[in-house]
Amino acid sequence: MTSIREYHERTKHSVSSVRSNRHVLEWDIQPVPFKIYTTLDPIPLPRDFGGVQLSALQAVAATAPREPRRAQPDVRTLARLLHFSAGVTRKKTYPGGQTMYFRAAACTGALYHIDLYLVCGDLPDLPAGVYHFGPHDFALRRLRAGDYRGVLVDATAAESSVAAAPATVICTSTFWRNAWKYQARAYRHCFWDSGTILANLLAVAAADGVPARVVLGFVDGMVNALLGLDTEREVSLALVPLGDQPGHPIGTPPPQPPLALATAPLSTREVDYPLIRAAHAASAFSSPADVRAWRAAAIAPRAPAAPAAVALHPLADPPGRALDDVILHRGSSRRFSRRPISFGQLSTALHDASRGVPADFLSQPSASLADCYLIVNAVDGLGAGAYAFDRERGALELLKAGDFRREAGFLDLGQALAADAAVNFYLLTDLDRVFARLGDRGYRAAQLESAIVGGKLYLAAYALGLGATGLTFFDDDVTQFFSPHAAGKGVMFLVAAGVPARSM
Ligand SMILES: Cc1cc2nc3c(=O)[nH]c(=O)nc-3n(C[C@H](O)[C@H](O)[C@H](O)COP(=O)(O)O)c2cc1C
């Protein structure tokens, strides 16, 4: 059996792995970027769901909902949450006639392999059920009628936010929709692309006053069976309980016959990547007792270290651009000018994006598995160089001074974006610590948390009037670049931010 560490090693990019990879994109089997149930009637979601008034920066920084708390989301709130996290927000038709439907959150290759499902009790305007969210027609489809939340309570060993939630969103990935281009590395993208969605979802929930939390500890088979997934191809990744009604016990779920619902084929042929399935199986839980033990090992906050460091200076009066406006108008930068950003902008982005993630694998949001390293190319008020972010002290530790544009432009697989960006944020994790404490399942947590922080950095950059893009990377070269400080750490996520240039 493949261990998750083996998966990580085998899917690292290096100069030689990229050079020797003979993979070519087979355009005739490009998968459809939507899961379409062919026999279920759509239940249209309201499109008059309103905006999200809180400033994007405040929403990104929030680790709990602002008052007033919305204990039970209604359908308009759910429509807002779904739209601003996984909805279609832009459409672009190319000269060949192909139309691309871009989504609220960035996604590797714009392949959109993440689907969202909803499991809820009776809501004021939605009967209890298990639903799939279809971004293509902005509608829910009911897979099961009845209150099945008890299945999630059992699957999570009665995780407290799941047990009190009127509704829970579940992220899944259909591997082929991403593996078509990225092969086995697509398993990492399951978490990267869920992470950007969840960064949006958590921000919108915080702005709307809806309690929300990321739950990664669940018995995989129970959740997958509830959604009727063909687990060779699609699996559940994360649960996000929404709302909080602790005084309303959840009853025993109705019988759960297997589902065999027809869906439109993604392509005429699919290619299987067994390494993905093996990695997922290696990090699966088979009993609530496993889940309980895992949650008991949740990571605690770290004591601040005390190296010589430059304190962050967030802007005293940051831009108040509303979250919905930021999400609707964002788009990954395709080119950066080499113009600088200010140290205030960098500080604000880093400060707000790293306030913490409410998650079951962290004992509190101030704990984290993600260590942020930076290559600063052009920041007024901060020397160019490589830095480590000391999250606990809100300060940057200079690792080496100098112009590292050339190195940055190599580390992202030779793309000009990281060389031209004002700053690159690399999220690394101490994999030995993760495995020692959280076992193989910890890999999912480390990837997802870094991606959520990356998604928050993305949003914060746009909120500050800057551009941003996720980037892929040469794994070991990044670690080596930041070593000895980063020695032994694995690279989870990379975001570049700067002043966008007009595309050529
Ligand atoms: C984790 C991650 C990695 C990405 N890697 C790259 C990359 O290496 N090169 C690139 O040009 N774009 C990259 N992108 C940007 C995607 O191509 C972009 O998000 C997608 O085309 C959707 O467009 P949008 O973000 O403008 O909505 C990445 C995005 C994410 C979320």
C-alpha cells in the first residue's frame, strides 16, 4: 500500500521530472467541468441573494462570525454562500467558440473538479435532504429526501459543530476532471482547489454571521455512501457545518438505500491514476473511534520564537472594498508589472490572511500547520530578500538579503509570474511533525490549511487593489532555497502577489 508520504515524494516536481514527463493533453477527452445529474429536477436557487457588505479584509481576517449570528441559514443565505464560493461568476468565449465558465474561487487549470453538496434538516424554505449544488444552472438537486444529518454526526464521532449545525456543506473532488491535465499531482489539487473555495466560504459565512468550521475528521465511507459517490472517481474531502443550533438534537436518519443516480459522462474515456486512489485510501478513517483519536491530537498553538525580526505594519486605514465586489471582480493575474507594493500592503495581506482557520485539526484557530516563507522582490519599505514569517509575533525574519527574482522565476517552474510579482508567499509544513501527530490524515489537513491561507492571501491582495495568482513549484528546490530554516519541510502552496500588468 502506498503511504501518503510516498505519494508526496512521487508527485514532487523537479527539473528532471518535468523534463521527462511525456504527458500530452488529449483534447478529445477533456472532461466536462460540471457534474450533471441527468434524471433529477433542478431546484433553482434564488438569484436575488443580495451582497456581502462586510469589507473583504475584515471578512478574510475573521475566525468567527460577526454579530448578529445567524443560527440557521435560510435558502437566500445558502445561495449567497454557494455563489460566492463555487458559483459561476464570469464567462469568456474564445475565438474558437469554446466558452469558459470561471468560478468565484481560483482553481488549478480552471478545471473545476470540486463539487459542493449540502446535507440539511428542515430549513424554513428548504425541506430536509441531501442536495448537490450545480453551478452550471445555479440549482440544487435533491439526492435524498429526509434528515440525514445524523449520518454526519456518526461519521464525525459527534463533532460538536456538525452535531449542532442545521446544514453542512461537503466538498468532493472528481479526480479525472483535474488529473486529465495534472495526472497524479491532482490529488494535491483536491486540497488546493477546495482551499480557495473554503477561503471564500469562510469569509462569506463570517460576514453573514453564519458560524462555520472546517471538519476533516470523518469516516470516509459513511460520508461517501451518503452522497452516493463512485469512490473510484469521486471522494469527500471536507465538511463545513453551517449555523449553530445546539438545543435542537438531530434524530436518527431514515434508511439509506444505495444511490444509483445517472450523471452525464465527463468524457468518452477516462484515465485512472491509481496513485491518487492509493493516497486517499492511505489517509482514510474506517471508524468513529479513529476519528475521535485523531481529533484528540489536534495541533496546539506554538510559543513565539524570538529571532531578530521586522514587525509587520498593517495599514492604519485599509481599503474597505466589500467582499462580494472583490470576489466578483477577481481573476488570477496573468502578468505582473515589476512595480513595488508598499510594506503596509504586504503587512495587511499577511496579517489578515494568517489570523487562523477554524478547523477540527487545530485546537484553536491560532494554531497552524502552515509556515509562510516569502521572496520579496519589490516592496517599498522592506529590503528585497528571503524571509520567514513568524506568525506568533507578527514579524518577518530575514533569511538572506538580495534580489532573488531569478530564483523565484525558476522555482515556479520557470514561469515569469513569480519573477515579476512584488512578493511570493510559499506555504510550507513540517511534515514530520504533521505525520507524528496526525498520521497520514494530517497530510490532508496540512494541504488544506495551507490552501485556505493561500486563498485568503489571494482575496486580501485583490482587496488591496493588487493582483495575485496561485502557482505550482519545484518542491525540493523551494525547500532548499529557504534552508537551513526550512530544512525538512514540504511545500504545500504558492501565491504570488503584485501589481498586475496588462496582458500582452
Ligand atoms: C493552487 C493554484 C495553482 C495555480 N498555478 C498556476 C500556475 O502555475 N500558472 C498559472 O499561470 N496559473 C496558475 N493558477 C491560476 C489558475 O490558472 C486560475 O485560477 C484559473 O485559470 C481560473 O482563473 P481565475 O483564477 O482567474 O478565476 C493556479 C491557481 C491555483 C488556485
